[in-house]
Amino acid sequence: MASSAKSFLADAGYGEQELDANSALMELDKGLRSGKLGEQCEAVVRFPRLFQKYPFPILINSAFLKLADVFRVGNNFLRLCVLKVTQQSEKHLEKILNVDEFVKRVFSVIHSNDPVARAITLRMLGSMASIIPERKNAHHSIRQSLDSHDNVEVEAAIFAAANFSAQSKDFAVGICNKISEMIQGLATPVDLKLKLIPILQHMHHDASLASSSRQLLQQLVTSYPSTKMVIVTLHTFTLLAASSLVDIPKQIQLLLQYLKNDPRKAVKRLAIQDLKLLANKTPHTWSRENIQALCESALHTPYDSLKMGMLSVLSTLSGTIAIKQYFSSAPGTAATAARSFDLVKLAQECCYHTNRGIAAHGVRILTNISASCQEKDLLPLEQDAVFGLEALLVLCSQDDSPGAQATLKITLTCMVKLVKCRPHLSQSVVESLLTELQSAQDNARILMCHCLAAIAMQLPVLADGMLGDLMDLYKLIGQSATDKKQELLVSLATVIFVSSQKALSTEIKTVIKQQLENASNGWTAYRIARQASRMGNHDMARELYQSLLTQVASEHFYFWLNSLKEFSHAEQCLTGLQEDNYSSALSCIAEALKSYHKGIASLTAASTPLNPLSFQCGFVKLRIDLLQAFSQLICTCNSLKTSPPPAIATTIAMTSGNDLQRCGRISNQARMKHSMEEFRNLATRYGDLYQSSFDADSATLRNVELQQQSCLLISHAIEALILDPESASFQEYSSNGTAHVESEYERRMMSVFNHVLEEVESLNRKYAPVSYLASNTCLCNAVIALLKVPLSFQRYFFQKLQSTSIKLALSPSPRNPAEPIAVQNNQQLALKVEGVVQHGSKPGLFRKIQSVCLNVSSVLQSKSGQDYKIPIDNMTNEMEQRVEPHNDYFSTQFLLNFVILGTHNITVESSVIDSNGIVWKTGPKTTIFVKSLEDPYSQQVRLQQQQGQPPSQQQQQRTAYSRF
């Protein structure tokens, strides 16, 4: 709970932040100017932390200039510290504003008589290559230093040459011949050649350069057959091909040739490593002949380590498009030929190998073939895969070593994949898992429980059969309170919750609580309660939260647990709903709302400035409003029963052309219309919550989407049955049955949606127009059916695995946030917007930022002076720009007009666009004030006109000149 709250910088204004940054920089500057070497070094190494905390250019520029001064005048140890800081802060280098001054101070050391100082300077220049790729003086110094007689300097020059070659085409073209001469020169020592060769991997800027580099590497491979030389050359060859793309098929053939013909194991290992790299990067370039050659090598090699490497490449390829090409381009029919393929033979042979790693790759290949070639009759292969998986499961579940656990993870992943694409195999897989669960080690049991939960989520039919075995095992878990036992308690409880699709029986609850009392700590109980909330077992969750209330150390955690207890109680109240019993439904909803209101008060008290719980508060407020809307709808339907429309209501509606007359009284019409609009408004708010949850996992987003769809469904049903039956369309609300359902909650919600849609559609078809009694019954039953599905509180409600935030800085920016910036009304304001993207510990886990959308708008707050007739275009500013962040930094400018005199409020709002092109309204929103003042000349002219004096010719002329 505490760990999920990542501490970011406080949302202070830019002026305030800049002040803090200045004081931090001054403190470090004091250390730099100290006479003691230790204090100077300490100040230098603290700079990366400063950059991380205040990542805006104004500070970074000043800091790097100070570091450059230290580099220029300090000793070699200080220079080395500055070099390390520069390399650690590489992504901040492009924020240096005075690049020329920075380079000038650093470059002055290149003329030193000390070769170590020159070497550090060359490494410093190499580290800065991204911001000075075309500096000719740096290029010249690197070329000169390659001819130095000092080894340290030459190695530094090689480092710099590699970095500049990657950034600059001109440098790469110019240095290529020099590198070639040095490599082929007899005077160059072999160890230096080994360091020079990797520079050639960067010669991919154009086709001719890449081609000449490949020819040189080809000569080197044949001319220098020593092991080290061949390994370095082949690896450089592969990296060059991977970057230039055109020569990948040739490179695969070359590597396969070395794998087959070269007797040295080190060369074979390098070939396998590079083949794996190319299999991951470009699987589509692998032909059937390539895969066949690799299979033959694997079949004939006597060494297990090499066989495992080759199988690793093949298992990578088997999960990609390459496997389909392998089978589709084969002669003969697939059904007869499938078993005779070398790849299949190899996989079947390896499934029961004594080496666990080889066996794991074998079953993974068979699983991937079964999953990707579903149109083929591969029944024998499926059976082989299942038997191989079961054998590995038995072998690895008894072994506690890290290697066995890694193999078990691969095995269980393959099981889930196989069951997903071949459901008829699920029964045997689940039985083998349950059997092994009894005797396995604790580490293995935890992983097997995760696997069982994944299978039960996909195939709920299997879940009921697991429950007895799982409960037996839960009772057998020892009384020890070790970490593994605690983890196992949570994993087993999760599987039990998934398996018991309906409410938990009293016996199950008693067993779980008893075990928690005996052998668990509070954190384990909280995790089990959290899983119960996710699976919709709110009764169990409420009891666990209640028991934990007195075990927490801070009042924020107390309020958090209390709010969860109230929410669980509220959802528990809704489980007693029954169809056609509307008065009971209203009392259940009222009871639930009472608990929800208590819960939201506790939740608000649990929030802190660093962890504001905005998603949780938004989600719960929407749930409260949704329950109130449901309650209001049932009341409206009941009032229609107590005061039904007159018998001639339909005739009146047809005569007047107003279909709402069918509802009877005006109040009933208005309430129905208001109810429909309320549900549409709720759907829009759920959409806004979805768009603001950039860091949420897919299950949480799907949950929000389902809530939105339930609002749209009810609004559609009201429109179709009561307000406007003719124009209501069913097509846009029809569910797509092809979508894969991920959870039991989603499955049940989709089932209710389909049922309600069918009811509404059948009523419309059979009884047109629909009687008010039938429509009321249908609407109330739809509400009750939706509320009977227990709400799932998904992961993002409890835990934030990905954390992304944006910090904006505007310039010009006032020192005091309430103070406006003065601008003359005949000038435009150039507003510069800078921003940094800040990440938590797992950046890009669910989605990544492709670009940032900045929206600038201005609103006139208070007007001063006379009203002029001004074109409407000049009255407002509405602008939008998209910027792509580079190294998590972006910057852009806007030109704004303020023709109308007065105070204007400028709002800058940012939203992000992910790699799929979806817009997320993440914020933040920053506001500054601008005061538009009348320019002096216009003011003077106006004052003179008011006094009745025409402006003098001389004065007019002077003002005109001064303006230009």
C-alpha cells in the first residue's frame, strides 16, 4: 500500500521550484570552490541527483558550465569525476543552452602535455557526441590521437571514434579508411585491432559505406582465423547487418555456416548468440532453409550446451511468423508431413531430455506449433506437448533451485498458452497441476497457483472441480510464518476466489480465516482481502478489512482500510437483490449508498498530497451517482404504476406528434427524460475517468469501460421503450461476441448486457407501441440484473504498477503566481512551454508516451478601458501543438495576441498520446495571468483626442520613427 505511492516533486509553481533549484546549485557551487579535494569531489558527484530533481534547462545549463570550469582547471581525478557525471546524465546534455561555451572549456584540456588528461578529454568529447556530432575540431583531435604512442590515449580515441561514428555520417565516412588501414596494418598490435573492429558496426549511414565495411570484415574473417578475432569480427558483422537491414539473410547464412563447420565451441556459441539476436529482431527474414539448417545442426551436435543454445533460437522463432513460413512452404500436405519435419522430430526428441533447459525449449516449440498452426490436424503433437509439460512439471516442482524454478515458469506459461488455444486439453492439464500441488515445494506451489488462477479465469467450467482439492491443501499448509508460506496463502486464496464463482460458502470462509489467524501477518491478510475485492467476494473482504483496522500504524492507513470496509459492506448489501421485488431493491440501494457515503468520507481522509487517491475517489463518486440514478429510475417507474397514463394517451401522442405524451403526465415525461440524460452524463464521466487513467492496467480500464457501457445500456433502454422507440437503434449497442473475455466479472456483465438488449428488442418487435407496464418491468429488471453482478475493484484501485507524470514550466513566469505579466496590446506574447516526463520504477509497463499534446487557451477576466469593435478572432487564443519528448524532455512556443485591454487568464493543459494514437487526459493544467496594457503612443493619441487637441505633426513623426 505504502510502496505503491511513488513520491514525485510537489506540484509547486515554476518560480518556487526555480528558487529551490538555485539554492541547491549554490550549495554545490560552494563545494566546488572549496580548497579541499574531497569536498570538491563530493560536490561533483552530487550533480546527477540535482539534475534528476530539477530537470529544466536553466539549471542544467548553469550546472554543466560550472562542471566544465572544474574540468578545465582541476586535476585528473576531478576530471574523471566530471566525466562520470556527464556519462550518467547523458539524457540531460541536450538541455545545455551554451553548447559552444561548454565545449570550449572542455576542449582546452586537449592541448595538455599530460596524455591522461587528453585521454579523459577525448572520453568527455565522446560522451558529448550526441550534442556536437559535426564539430570538426573534435573530429580532428580524435584522428590525431589514434596515432598517439600512449595506449591510454589511443583507447580513449577509439571510444570517442565509436561514439562519433554512431552520431555523424561525415565522421564515419572520414574515419572508415583510417580504421581500415590501422586494422590491416602490420604495426598495429592484435589487442588494439580487437578494439578497433567494433567501430565498424556504426558504418551503416548509407549503403556504400555499409558495403565497404562488410567487405573489410569479410577479409578480416578469412585473413585472421584466430578465435578472438573471428568472434569480434563476426559479432561486429551481425550488429552492422542488424542496423543496415539489407544484409540480414546473408548474415544468417554466414552464421549458420560457422555454426556447422567451425569446430571451435567459442565460435559456435558466438554464432548462436548472434542468431538469437537476429531471431528476436527480424524473424520474418528467416527462410525455411535457414530453420532446417539450424535443426540439422541441433540434431547432430553432441554437446548439450550448444544444443540448448540452438533450441533457444528455435523456440524464439517458433513464437513468430517464421514458424508459419516453415510449415506453409513445405511440400506435401500438412497433416501427413507435420510429424516428419525435422523441427518436430527435434522437439519431440528433446521433450524428455535429462537436461531441464533442453526439455523446456522442446515443449515450448511444440506448444508454439500447436498454438500457431491451429488450422492443421496436429493431435499427436498436442499430446506430445501435454506429456512433455507434465513430465517437466513433476521434475521441477520437487526442486527448489533457481534453475528449476525458471524452467517451471516456462512450463506453466506453456500450459496456459496451450489451454487457451486448445481448450479440449484443459482437463488433463488441470488434473496434473492439482495432483502435483499436494507434494510440490512451496516456491513451485506459488507458481502453480498462479497458473491455475489464469486457467480458471479463461475456462470457468473447470473452476468448480478444483475447489475440493484446493481447500484440502489450504488446511494442510503448516503453521510456520515464513515469507514463502505467506505468499502461498495469498496465491491459494486467489485460486479459491476464482474457483468459487458465486458467493463463498461459510465453510470456506471459516477455513481461510482460521489459517490467517494461525499463521499470517497483517500484510498477508490485506493482500487476501484485496484479492477478494477484485473477485467480487465482498463479504469475505469486509470481515478481513474489519480485522485489520486496529493493526495499522498511521491514521491514513486506518482511513484507507475503513473506506475499503465500507465499500465492501455497500456491495454486500446489493447481493440480496431479487427480480420483481422493487421495494426491497430500493431499500438495498439506500443501505449501500449509506455505506458508500461513509466510505468516501474515510477515503478523502486517507488521501495525502503525495498520494491524492484521485482515481479511487473518482471511481467511488461515480459508483455513488450511478446507484442514485438507478434508485431514481426505479422510483420513476413505480410512480408510473401508481399514476398510469390515461387510456387515450397513445392516441394523444399520435395526434400531437409528441411521443412523450404516451408517458401520461408532464412530470413523468420530464422525469424519464431527465433519467436518460443522467445516465448519458454518467457514461461521459466514466469516459473522462478512463481517459485520465494513463497508468492503469488493462483489466482496470476494461472495468471502467463496462461501467460506462451499463450507463449507455440503461439510457438506450429508456429511449427505446418509452421516449422514442422509432429512432432508437440497436446496432451500435450490439456486443461483439468475438472479443476475448478476460475475467468472470466481464463475462457476467456481458451476459446481462446481451439479455437486456434482447428483452428490449423483443418487446419493441412484439408489442409496438410497448405498454408502460411491460417497459417499466423491463427497466427495473435490467437495473436489478446489473446490480446483482458483484462489482470488481481492480488492481489500479489498490496498486499503481506504472507511474507517469508531467511537469510543465512556463516562461515568462511571474515571481508571484498571483501577479500578472504585463504585455502591450499591440505586441504578441511569446509563451515558451517546457516539460519533463517523470517515471516510476517501471516506465512503459502498460503503455508508452509517443507525443505530448499541449493546449493553450486564454480567457478575458476583467476588461479595462473603452470597448472597441475588434474582430472575434482577436478576442480569444485557442492553440494546440503536439511535441515528441526526447529523453523525457520537450519544449515548444506559442504566440498569443491580447488586443483587448484587461487581465487575461492563460491556461496550458497537457495530454499525452500513446504509441497506439490514443489520447489520455493526464494533465497537468497550469495557469498564469497576463495584463494587456495600452501602448504609449495610442494612449497619448487617445488622451489628446479626449482633450480636443489634434496631435502635432512633429510628435507623430517622432513616435512613428521610435516604433520602427
